[in-house]
Amino acid sequence: MNSIDEKEKKLNTALEELNNLDLSNPELQKNIENLSAKQNQLEIEKIQIEEKYKSLLEEHENLSKKLEDLKSKEKLEERKQIEFSEKIDELNQETDTLLDEIDKWQM
């Protein structure tokens, strides 16, 4: 975007200098019209690039939010898995204890 701004400044400077010249020369008038047309085209391109940049920023922000959400969900799932494993371990221990108790009663 800097190059567009620089080109625009150069064109504006050139147009100011040309406006100060004697415009009776048809070649100078033609050059001024060409420069003005180029300036207009650069302004259009600048607007298009700025719109694309804004769109990309919004997309980046949305993707960043989605990524954070996914990370949060992943952490939550990991916690649930750990809790589930702990519960299974507790149940296994209780089962072992109960089996031991059953064995004691059968003897």
C-alpha cells in the first residue's frame, strides 16, 4: 500500500507542477490528462486493496476465534478423558476391593 501512496503523492506533485505551467501547449495538456487518468486508476486500485485488506483482517479474526474455540474444546475433552480414566481406575479399585471381600466371605 505504501507504493500506491507514494505513486499518488508523486502524481499529485506532478499535477501541481503542471498546473503552474503554461497550458497553451497541447502536449502538456495531454500529459496532464494522462497523469490524471493514472491517478484515478491508482485511487481505484487503492480502494480495492484496502477493501481486500479489511476483508482479510476480518477473516483472520474469525479464524483466530475459531482456533481458540477449538483449543478450548480440546482442553475440555482432555480434562473429561482424564476424569473418565480416574473414574475407571476408582471403579477398578472398588471392584478389586469387593472381589477381595467376596473371597474373604467365601473362605
